[in-house]
Amino acid sequence: MSMSESPKADGPVAGHLGGRCAVVTGGGRGLGRGITEALVAAGADVVVLARQPVPADLVEAAARHGRSIEGRQVDLHDAAALESVATELLVEREVDILVNNAGMQHRAPAAEFPLQAWDDVLAVNLRAVFQLCQLLGAPMLQRGRGSVVNIASLLTFQGGITVPAYAASKGAVGQLTKALCNEWAGRGVNVNAVAPGYMATDMNEALLADLDRLRAITERIPAGRWGTPEDIGGVVAFLCSPAAQYIHGQVIAVDGGWLAR
Ligand SMILES: NC(=O)c1ccc[n+]([C@@H]2O[C@H](COP(=O)([O-])OP(=O)(O)OC[C@H]3O[C@@H](n4cnc5c(N)ncnc54)[C@H](OP(=O)(O)O)[C@@H]3O)[C@@H](O)[C@H]2O)c1
């Protein structure tokens, strides 16, 4: 469902983020698109940090809701570029919400896993998350108000197969979320994580193409289906809302019941 068709704009959460500015990494496609749409529907303006421009239809749909979505192109591998984009942004805008959504995957058996791929995955999935928490979290701490949501994974809890760097990075995202909570909860900044289950996005192209694996995974999900960007977006918007003010340091699985099985 696209934002233009979504009932969320008129739903019970509409306006609860009225006028807040949210930064969403990778917010133009995949799960990030669902997160951007949900934040806009709840009343936020969104700045997307990603390598590609924000799709025009997403920007136009937000404008129809009276909200803005702006893209700033940056490769999260590049710590210096990320610092300068974030610094420029903070000169122009007060950022109230940070959603560290962007992530990458590399699949190879652990014994042959290339170290370069290890470094790439850790740089995007973990270092950039911490760097943005530092850069955008510091002014939130000064104001005594803000929300950070990190996108974790089932592999924050489980080890996976042939994805050692991804599992290590996402395990660390869960621990980083708790570490920041312990320092920041008393200073008005909520830091939480959402752990999506199996979602049909570009990241899972290889799994979706393997029909035996696809069937086995789907049969194990109690809800009987893979998740959607909308399933994640609503939970992220909730975690950034006043209703979640006393939620700190949680890693919330949104997985159709996978971890309960
Ligand atoms: N799909 C799942 O089943 C699943 C499950 C659990 C957790 N997750 C997590 O959810 C998040 C989103 O995943 P997804 O499934 O939506 O993946 P996706 O469809 O592959 O999208 C990845 C997003 O990350 C951005 N990105 C990747 N590398 C980047 C880089 N070097 N610099 C800047 N942006 C970068 C991409 O934007 P550009 O290409 O424009 O740069 C894109 O928006 C990730 O953290 C992923 O680990 C996904």
C-alpha cells in the first residue's frame, strides 16, 4: 500500500508527531519507505539519508499531507561524508527523531567470508548507527528531548546461517541500544530498537528466490505471512510518539510471532 492510499494519515495516530523533524537512513525504499510514510502520516517532516535520491512519488504524497520529505545523498560507509552531511543538516534543522534503518547484507560461509565484506557490513550496520546517534543525539540531549529508533533484526537474537557479519552487527545494534538507553533515558532521549522478522524486500532477494527455503520460513511464522514495510512503520512511529515516553532500551520484535515459536 502506498502512502497516498494509506488510511494512516486519518487514523488514530495522525498528528501525534506534529511538525517534528525525523531523519531516516535508507528511508526511500524497502522498510525505510514504510517508516518514512508512517512518520509523515503521524505529522513529521522527514529527511532521508541514502545513496539514491528519494522517489518523487514519496515526496509528492507527503506534500499532499502538508509535510516535506527531503533527501540528502550520502554513503554510510564514508564516516567523513556522513559527519559533514549531519553537521550541515543541524545548522538548518532541529532534529527530533533519528531512525537508523539503512543496512546491508553479505552472504558467504563463515570460513570463507571476505574480511572486506565484514568491514563493509560493520561500517554500515553498526559504525554509522553509532556515529549518527552521536551526531544527532548530542543536540537532543542538550534540549532534553528526542527519540532514536535503531532497526535491529531477528539476528539480534539468533545466529543465522552464512551471515556472520550481519548477525554480529545486529547483535551489537541491540546492545548499543541498551548502552545508549542507560546513558540517555534520564536525559529525556528515548533509545529503542525494532527487530523486524522476515520482510519481502530487496535485502531478501536470495531467500525469496529459493522456493524451498521460502516455504520453510513461511510455515514457521505463526502469523502465516512475511511482514511488510507498513508493519514496521507503525511501530516506529509509535516509539517516537508521546505514548511511548516511558519505553527505553527495548528491542521490540515485529516478526509475526517467529521468536515465540
Ligand atoms: N528485510 C528483512 O527481512 C529485514 C529483517 C530484519 C531487519 N532488517 C533491517 O531493516 C533495515 C532495512 O532493510 P530492507 O529490508 O529495507 O533493505 P533494502 O530493501 O535492501 O534497503 C536497504 C536500505 O538501506 C540503504 N542503504 C544501504 N546501504 C547504504 C549505504 N552504504 N549508504 C546509505 N544508505 C544505504 C538503502 O538506500 P540506498 O540504496 O539509496 O543507499 C536502502 O534504503 C536494515 O537495517 C535491515 O538490516 C530487514
